[in-house]
Amino acid sequence: MNERRIGIVMNGVTGRMGLRQHLERSILAIREQGGLPAADGTMIIPEPILVGRNELKLRRIAEQYGLERWTTDLAEALAEPDVEIYFDSQLTQLREKGVRAAVEAGKAIYCEKPIAESLEAAVDLARTVIDSGLKNGVVMDKLSLPGLRKLKRLVDGGFFGRILSVRGEFGYWVFEGDWQEAQRPSWNYKSEEGGGIILDMFCHWRYVLDQTFGPVKSVYCQGATHIPTRVDEQGDKYTATADDAAYGVFELEGGIVAQMNSSWATRVFRDELVEFHVDGTEGSAVAGLRRCRAQHRSATPKPVWNPDLPATEKFREQWAEVPDNEPFDNGFKVQWEMFLRHVVDDIPFTWDFIEAAKGVQLAELGLQSWHEGRKLEVPKLDLEVQ
């Protein structure tokens, strides 16, 4: 069987997301399954070249996974003759420099979001990438989650009738770092290092809302820094300068109202770390990372409000499980396979730098809405294809 080996510069694999989801559970998983079949039957074999700033960490990762190619010199990696793709999962504030280097080297670009810390920088970077004519894409992993794919199936099948509203809950308690180690790096809580839940999660909510229910037309956001002091990886206290919670209301095309609560200062009392509750004239559904349950109009019970008596109905049992109907792979791996086919077979990949810039736009508008205390319209970006 013919093979096509594709060198992929993976910049930022010393971070949790870059290592676990992108290297281990995506690229190495594709290699372990024997590659990815292209349209002509050729097997696409990804060849990772690890890049980062910490030589010791890179060496340890390479040894752990049996990889030989790694370097702290990005230019050296991009100059390798077999390299076709540049991938970036660095800190947000470092991403622009790496992407521009890849553009100059003429490589296809795939990276984590957000692509920049500000809308101005995101638009400028998107224009640079688009003008280069290079294939490009941004990770929008939540669209590939089993629960969201089942929910999209319901939307596309007309299950909801006219969609009325969406309510989303995301988050969990991130320990302060004193008596228990924090589950997230300290930079997440420092605005000067690109931290903040609005910049992080509003980029996600933009593509989830846009591509599942309808374009976002306006936003009102209330942010908060609920935990003002945390402890970093060295055991030192620091002042949290970034928001750790955001409460957003979005108006979507067609009059749909979406409410999204995002918090790293909440304790979980739901089935999954993220859940979307969708109500429509014909039915409702609740989707999480993996599960999706639905209740059709014809099967909707008729509760009666009576605060004087205990509730006897088991409301959760009145919902039907939406079946898988297909095998579901890791969401990050699914999108990696789509991008590899985009590069090799020119199969369309819709989640490009234009879509990524829209996410940064919504995050910036969310921050502005919070600080100004008002609802803001979401205008079209100049770089959108009309």
C-alpha cells in the first residue's frame, strides 16, 4: 500500500492540551491505526516534529512516546523538507509569531484558538493567512463531541420546530492552588498573559452557536473575578487579574435567545461539565459532552406548580436517550483527520481563520459589554466573504 508521510511541526506540545489531545490522542493515535486513507487509497502517515521552549520537557516527551524529532528552534523545524503542516498550541500571546513564521515558510496552518488576544490582531493575522493562499484551519473541537453531534442531528432533522432558546452551563471548581493543586495553569487567571474565561470560552461559544443554531447578532456579558487571589506552580500567591466567570446572553438570528454561563468557580451539579438545554415549539433536548436526551411535544408531561406538596414526578426519567447511530471517535482526532484530508485531497475545511477571528470578536465584545454594562451588536467582519 502506498504511503504519504507528512511532516507536522507541533509547537506547544509541552502544554496539557497540546500533549494529551493533539499529540497523544490525535496524531499518535492516527499513526497507531496505520494512518489515514486518502481519496486514492494512499495512507496518510503524520510525522510529528516537536517544538517548544523547554528542552528538558521536549526530550522527556520524545522519549516517552518514542519520537526522535524535536527541537527548540522553530525555523529549523519549518525548514525540514518533509514538513507540510504547522500546528500551534502555544500560549495565545505567542501564537501570532509562530503562525507568521509558518506563512513565510509556505506551510499549511492548523492551530488552537484564540488566534490572537485582540480582534485587531486576529483580523490582521487572518488577512495574512488568507492572502497567502495557504490551507488553514482552527481547532473547533466541541462541534465534534458526540453530544453536540447528536444535538446537531436533531436540529438538522427539524426535531425542535422553531427553536426558542438555548441555555448552556459550563465549568467546574478550579482549586486555588493552596491546599490543593490547581487543575489549570496560573496564566489562565492573568490578563497580562492572555488569561480569562471570556477570551477562552466565548471563542468556543461563537462557533457552537453560529454553526449549530444560527449567527450571533448581539451580546450582553457580565464578567467576574470571583477568586481574587490564587497560588501558582511555584507555591507563590498572586493576584488574579483575569475574569474567572462570565454570564452571557446572546441574541441569534431568528430571534433565538442563548444564555451561556461559564465559570471556573462553580461546583458541578449536572451530568457533564458542559450541557446545552435547547427548547423549541416541537421539542426540547439536553446535550452534554457525550449524551443527548430529548423530549418531544407529544411526550411532554403537564406539571402543575404546587409549592405545598413535594414533587412526585421524576423529571429526568421523562426524557428519551438520543441513540449514537454511529461510532464516535475523539473530537480532536476527528478534526485532525478532516484537516489532513483538506491538505491532501482538498476536501473543504470550514473552520478557518475567518471563523477564528469571529470568536475573538465575540470575546472582545463580551469584555466591552461587561465593562460598559450594555448590550452590543455583533457586526460583520471586514474580512468575511460577502
